Amino acid sequence: MKPKSLVVSGIAALVLCLSATSSTAPRERTYAFHYENVLGTSLELKVGAASPEDAGRAEQAVLGEIEREAKILSSWDPASEFSRWERTRGEAVPVSPELLEVLGLFDQWRDRTGGALDASAEAVTRVWKQAEARQQVPSDADVAAAVAAVRQKHWQLDASNHTATHLDATPLALNSFAKSYIAGHAADAALAEDGVRRVVVNIGGDLVVRGEGSELVDVADPKFDAENAPPIAELQINGRAVATSGNYRRGEAIGGRHYSHIVDPRTGMPADQILSSTVVAANPADAGAMATAFSVLPPAESRRVAAGIPGAEYLLIASNGARFMSPGWAALAFAARPAAAAAPPPPGPVWDESMELTVTVDLARLDGRARRPYLAAWVEDGDKFPVRTIALWFQRERWLPELRAWYRADRLRAMAEGSDITRSVSSATRSPGHYTLQWDGKDNQGKLVKPGKYTVYIECAREHGGYDLFHKDIDFNGTPAKTQLPGGSEIASASLDYHKIAR
């Protein structure tokens, strides 16, 4: 497996106007946009279009469709159509086509998975969240009560009259595949705009590819959570959806132990046998539903379910490291060019390869949807010579000078040129604005640097907003060190952790 770009991380330059790849029309360009606080996570949008104006219309179409469907399907907005319907009891309520369809899909997937996928799993989830608040594992009685509630029939649908009757008080949530469902419609809305040839909508790691050409998609390694860590798989996707579910980014901590946020609604227990499940399917809702269900089901059952969906492929990573793949998974692999030979190390001592630097950044939370700010993270040596750009985010090249500390040197700008920023990433859903990066001690040419003192910089600027610049000297000599950086106007908090790599 070849590493990602040595310059720009997996989250870098996602809001940048990119040159077209060979899969698009000669005069077409790819425009990318990135937002925070969209459906409780982050949104990446890529549009292959003939002009910035065409791309802008596609952007607005995507945002408009996401907002429209969130007002229908959101389980967290008390004013959404779903939330209002959930508060009713025993009444045949006329509902929108979208809500009727999603409730019907939950019925289908509950049957297909033998109850492993169920909207009422929210009842079990709440039991474990309450247990975390008390810092005490839930009692057998509490778990059993939740499972009994899950087993009830929660609604009755009447497709001919377009009504849904809510039958009981069991908590419900439509988050198992709602992101994928909405992303599919948003991509279709963008592709309907004049001048738009290709669209990739990625909501929190669940993505949809529509239109001409293909998209290079990295599947995140669940054991290495950094955005710029090498992927566990590299795919070439055309006209399909990719969804990943996993327990490595969210969950409950009780008594110092991590419990998965993914629960088995049949047993009431957290699902911890599968670290990550990635599914590729033609239908976005199918991909999202299977990714969630396959995090609960044994691999043999996942194989049976996938066989019933034409064209569905999957990769499962078990907690013991074992991999389970569908028969056609290998055909999706990206045929990469052979990696260049590793650069020889410099003479003398070099960076201890058992160590790495983890950079964690939490952006300031804004009310509602917001564009992600511009950001650069890089490392300089004792002579103030830049050795590595770890991350670079920006939207329009003409505003790059706003990152004035990073932009000051020709070498820094050159380090960002020619980087592989054409890929998307499928991963477990992250919280909005929370990013983790890593530095493996290599410079821009892939050579290990010498041990010693270096300065780590993080610079952040928002258009019509604030500006932050943090830097910290660290002696990378093999001795672990951890630093919490002060927050600012755009970065709520950041930390640097030089530590031994967990094997």
C-alpha cells in the first residue's frame, strides 16, 4: 500500500479549485468546497464543471437539498417532520414521500438483517449513554427492557394513502443510512444543473459519485485515525456510493473502557467484533444500511446479505485485524503506478521510526453550517527551513496569502504543488471540526529527518473572520512529549503529541 501524498493530508485542499483529471472534459475543471456542521458532521463537495458559475450553482443545489431533507428526516431537530410525527400516537398521519420511503426502507432492512438494523436501536443507545453519564455499566434489567422495546412494531405504513401511523413510545432515530440517502439526492440535484458533468458528495465519510469519470477513494484504516494516515484500501469508483461505519471515532467510555456507539439491537450490547465496515453499492441508502448492519452481523451473515444486493461489495476489518472481503472487492482496487524507491536516509542518526507526532485540531464551533477556514500545518528545522507541510486547506488560490506565515516563502508554496489531492476519503463519521493529523518524521522527499529540535506551526484564517498562528518547539529525540496549545478565534484547541506508535 503506497502512502498518501507526502505534502497534503487527506483533509488538505478540499476546498480548492483543482485542475481537471484525465477522466473529465478538456476544458472542465474540478471545484471543491468544504463545510462544517452539516448533518452533525463535515461535508466535502467536488464538482466537475465548465465554469465557476456552474460549480457554484451545483454547490447551492447540494446545500439546498441537504437542508430540505434534513428538515424532513432529522432525528435531532425537534421541528423536523420526522420528530413531529414521532410525537404522535395511533394516528394515520399524511407524510412526505421521503419520510414514507425511509420508514419503508427501515422495514426492509430490519427483515433483511434479522433485526441487526433497526431504527429503534436508539432505545439501546440511550441506555449506554445514560450508563456513561453514571460511569456504571447498565444493569441486565435495563438492557433487557430496551431490547424488549426494540422488538415491538413501531409504525404502520399505508403507501396508497401516503400515511404513517406511529404505534408506540420507543425512541427512534433514522441515522443508520440517512446521510447516504440524502447524499444521493443531493448529488442528483447538483448533476441536474447546466454545465455540471461530475459530482462527488461526501457527508462524514459516506460518499456518492455521479456523472462522468471516476473518483479515487481512500478507505480509512480504523487503527490509524489521522486524516493523512495511509489508507487500508484504494478504490476507483464510478457511479456508485461508498459508506463506512466503524467504532473507532465515537463511543462511550465507562470505567476507562471504550464501548462502541454501534449497538446490536437484538442483544442490547455494543458491537465490538468489527472495527470498520465499508460497502460499495449502486444505491446510496443500500450502502449506508449495509455498512451499519455489517458492523453488527457476523461476517458470514454479512456475506449472505450482500449477495442479495446486485453489485454490492464490502471490506470488513475485525477487531483482531482479520479482513473479510466480498468476491468482487478486489476489482474495485485502484491500479496505482509502482511507488518510487524510498529515498536513502541522510548520513548519521535519523528519526526514530517507532515514534510519531499526532496533531489534533478542533475548530471553533459556529452556529449552523459554515465553510471550513483556511489552515496550514507545517514543520521547520532549527534554521527555519521548512521540511514538511502536514496539511493545507484553502478554497481559492487568490486568498492563499491570508495564510501569511505559511505563504511567506517560495519553498513552502512549492511544497504544495503537484500533490495528490484528487482523492476522497471514506471513513467512520467524525464530529464536525475535529481533525487529527500525523507526522512520521519524513521530509517532503520522503526521507527521514535527523533527530533534534523542530518547530511545529499551525496557522488558520477565515474569510471575513479571525486569524490564529500557533507554534511550538519540540525536541524529537525519542522521548515522548505532549503539549496543549492555547485556543484562538478560529481554533478552539490544538494539541501536539510525540509518542510511540501503537502496534
